[in-house]
Amino acid sequence: MSRSPSFKVKPELSPSVDSESLKRWVLAFCAIRFDLEQGQLVEECYPHGVLSHDEELEIAYSSFPDSVSQHQNRSSIHDCIFFFRICRNFKPPTGNATAGGSLEARNISSQYLYGYVFNRQRHDERLKRGGEQKSVVILSHRPYSNVFRPLLQIVGPLFFDIGKKALEHIAAYVSKWPPPVPGQVMDLPIGNASLKVNLPPALCLPVESGLSLEDSASSNQSALQGLFHDSDLFGSFRGLLLQLWLLWELFLIGEPMLIIAPTPPQCCEAVASLVSLVAPLLCSVDFRPYFTIHDPVFAQLNSIQEGEAFPPVILGVTNLFFLKALRNIPHIVSVGSPPPNSNRVSLSSRSSSTGRISGRPEGLGFQQLSLKKFSPSSLLNAVKMRRDGPLCLMTEHKEAIWSTYSATTKPDTSILNRLIDAGLSPRVEESMSVVNNEILRRHFLELTTNFLAPFSPYFRTTIPSEGSSPYTDPPSLPQFDANEFLASLSARGPGKFILKRMKSNWLDLYRRFLNGPNFMPWFRRRRAVAEQEQDRLWRQARIKTDIQQLISKFSEVEIVDSFNVIERLLLKEIQMQQSGKGRDDFMVTSQKLRGDLQAVFNVLSKDMQQLMLSNPQRASLLHGSPEVTSIPGHPLQVAVVSSTSPGSLELCTLEAVGVVYLLPGQTCMEIPVEFMFC
């Protein structure tokens, strides 16, 4: 989306920014300049004071392309958009065992920050070194690339038109946006324009995005989009289409990968496309769309010795120095093509393992992508590339993968045959990429969904059967044991879809997945959401249940049990509300439970009623006192029943050491705390 011509800022207006509302979307807007003497400098940061000096420095280094990826045309203005992801550190508590310097410890006590960059390179021979560079950066804890990329296309050019006022006015518009709703289509007004965006479902968002389980449960999980669903999957890997299934596996099991491309937009697009490839799986791998040597993590990765395991990271880079510095990383992927007039050399024709062949706007055809047909020159190039390894990229750029991993999943040739080659027309190619991206993304969504299908019994919720009482604890979800799961899966198989597309060693892929970094965070989140959904279903069943009709079939023992369960459920609702964790339907649920508690109480025998009312807290519940809590040290007034007249109630005070209650015509009596909540 380009900046709307009708979008204007009135200079006489003073923007009003609600900082708390702004944080729901954006942490800060920054303007960064490359200074020849001092290096990268943060000129503007709005709102002020939200970043430390070290964070400003790291953001500044990440907001400019490497010199090797810059355009060399000296008479032009070149704009590009890319994004990065850095680790925002927070000091762990004193004595915390995770306070060490390891990458794993760093992730535990940190929160990731996304920087969306609009970079402008202006070449002018009259300036020092023949030009200047500036970047406008949107910082956010949200990985909403489909929101911030079009927003950059507004705020970037606007900043270069009117300066820092652009940041303040755009921040004012963003602060008026409604809170983000995962999995929903949202209209976000910005001046006279509007951004229409489809946010990814909550289950696909990284853990550090700050979403609660309620957000995950209420999100539209049926949405086909995952994280970075707007990325150009086809364009990023057009020269490596046959290897997409290998890349899917590597990301699925959390293998470390180095993605190298000529420019920041190409490498960050490739990394985002890889993340989108495993939707709807929650990505728990540390991915860096644009990684530089100034990132503090680089020193840790550079110190890894040969033979030591690499942490699960996906690094998008443009600096060829990483090929030597991180030579122990097991998988290297080269994508993209050098920009015009760059100082990198590219192969005149794509003779990599998949080949890109221009032609008619028709199906690419598996034969065009087949490895079976080699010309002598392409065979020699393939042998030379394998012999030289990824260091051959130091002399010429080519699209290729260097990995010793043997994929279990077979490429789906029927999908490749459906892809459309747009030929040389950029306009047609852009529209065809949209079609091809949809074909590829739907296929891998189906592949991932079917791969995860054997885990579905562990998330299966239950509802009360017809005629049974919902006033019991819901049954627990099945317990998971990895060995039992693998044994059961080996016996019954993963399903026809997976068996058709994988080799006979498919069970090894599941074993690697269980041991990888993506499984447990995904499983725990799905499990927690399933438990919350089951709780919601049982709450609804209790609201709909006619308690009078239900207890008419119960024995006295069952009625007493129901009374105790309803009382416990009501106390739980009240305590959650008082702790700030109450649900939206608290009033409806609590009123229904109070009514049910009273209805059950009314059918009890007089002796049982007297026994029940001997508990002051229970008496307060039956007579509608909403401010009940069992937190020690907080004196409360509760209603208690007279021993001489069960229908007579008086207010008393609960103290930390006991309860004092008044009986008509009698003096006060003290009752120990242990009898308060029997």
C-alpha cells in the first residue's frame, strides 16, 4: 500500500497521544541517521525515554543495510523496507539461576522487540562519500508485519517531507486504534486512509507477544493465516521450490539455519516465509529476520566451537562474513538475487538445485524443476558448488542449500505443477506470485495440520452428557507421555495424508519433533487453551441446567455433594473476580450459582441446613454477600445464623485470629479460624 495522496498533516494541530493505548500497537517511532564521524545516531525517538542507551545503539545498527548490499547507482534515491527482531533484556531477580550469559538464559529473562524499517539511501556527489542514509523505524512487541509495512509506506515518505512532526501525528492516530484482536480482520484509520488487516490467530503468535490464554481461546482459530502470512513465500524461494519440504522439516524440528541474501528485504522476507511455512504451529525458535554482527547474540554464536551444538536459531544475514564466522552452523540457505549495479556477482542463469526458468505464464511443470536433466555445464557447476561449499558465495551469488540432513517428506509434484510462471513481466509476476503463494501456503498448512493431527486426542474437550450433572469437576484431559505416544502412533499410523507424502522413517521425524524446541511450547499452549475451553463449556452447561429438575432425581447424599461443588465453584468465581482475573460473564455465572446454591439448600433437611449455616462464609454466600474472600488478615463482615433462630442473621466481623458473631440476647463468642471455612 502506498501513501495516500489525500493524507495530509495540519501543522497547526497539536497531536494528542495516549501513551498506554499506543503501547498496545507501537512502543516507539524512531528516526536514525548514519553519521560519517559518529556512526548510526538516533535523532528522534517518540515517545521519549522508552529505550535505554544500549537498546538505541542496537536498534540503530540493525536499521541500515550492510555496505555490500547497498545500491551503487550514484544518481538515485533508493527506498527499501525490512524488519529485524532483537532481544530486549530485563534484569532477572537476584540469585536467579538463569542470570548466566547463555543464549537460553538470555531468552528466559528477555522480551523480543520488532523493528520495522523504512530506509532511504540518497546519492549525491556533492555530499561526503557521495550520499546519505536515514531510516524511520517503528518499534513494537507485536509481529504484525501486515500492519507495520503499509504503515511504514505512509510514515516513511511523510517523515522525509515534514520531519519529526510526522512521527508525532502518526503516533496520535495509532493511539486511537482499538486494541488488536488476533485472528480478526480490523480496519485501522490513519488520517484519510485506512489499513484493512487480518491479524494472525493467537495460537500462532510467539509467547512473548503478551497475549493471555483468554486471547488464545477467543481468537478465530479457524483462520487460515498464520504468522507472517503476507510474506512472499514463492518469490523468496522460487529458485529452491523443490527444497521447500526440506526447509519445512528443518524448521519443524528446530534445526539452526543461516539464511543469506544480497539485501535486507530479501533475507527478512525469506526468514518470515520460513516461519509462515509451519503455520498453525507456534514458532518457538529464535528467528532473526535481519541479523548483524553488532547483535549481542553474535558474540555467543561466534564462540561456539566445532563439535558443539548450535542453539535453535534462524538467522537472516547479508554480510558474507557470517559464512566464516558461523562456519559450524549445520544448514545454510542462499536466496534472492543481487540488486542492479551492486558489488556482488550473480550467476547469469540459475543453475542451482532447482533452477528458475522463465517462460510462458503457465504451470512451471515438475520437469522444469527436475533434477534428472543436467547439462554438462550445470553438472560441473553442481559438483564445484558441493566441493567449495557455501564459501563459493564469496565470489558469486547463487540460490542453493548446503545441508547434510536427509528429508523424510517428499516434494509434492502435483503442487509444483499447479504453480504459474509469469515470465519476464513484473506486473504479471506480482499477481501470479499472489496465486502461487496461496497454493503453497494452503498445501503446507494442510501438511502441518495433518502432521499435528495425532496429538488432537490430548486436546479433546468433553461436555456433560445428557441427564448428568454439570456440578462436578470436568474430567482431566489425557496425560501425555512421549514414549507411549510414539508406540501408539507406530501401531496405528499417522494417517493416509502423511503416509502418502513421507518415507518409511516418518516416526523418526515425530521423535525429532518431540525433542525439538517447537513441540513443548506449542503443546502446553494448546493444552491450556483446551482446558480453558472445557471449563467454558461446563460453565455454559451449568447456566443452562434447570437445577430443580436435576436434584429431583438425586438422593440426599448426592444433593449434599452438589451443594458443596456449587459452593466451591461460586467461591472460585468470587475470588477470581477480586483478583482481577474475572471473566466477562461473571455476573451471569455468579447469580446463577447463587440461585442454584439456594435451591439445593432449600431441599435439604432442617438439621442439614443448620449444619450448613454453622459455617459463616457459607451463610454469607446463601444470603447474597458478594464481598467474600478467604484471604487471611482482611477483616470482613459476614452474616451468621443465630443458634436459637436459624432464620435470624446478624452482621459480624472476621478477624485474622478468628470470627466473632452475635447471637440475639447473648454475649459474643470466639470461634477459631479453622472452623470458618469447613
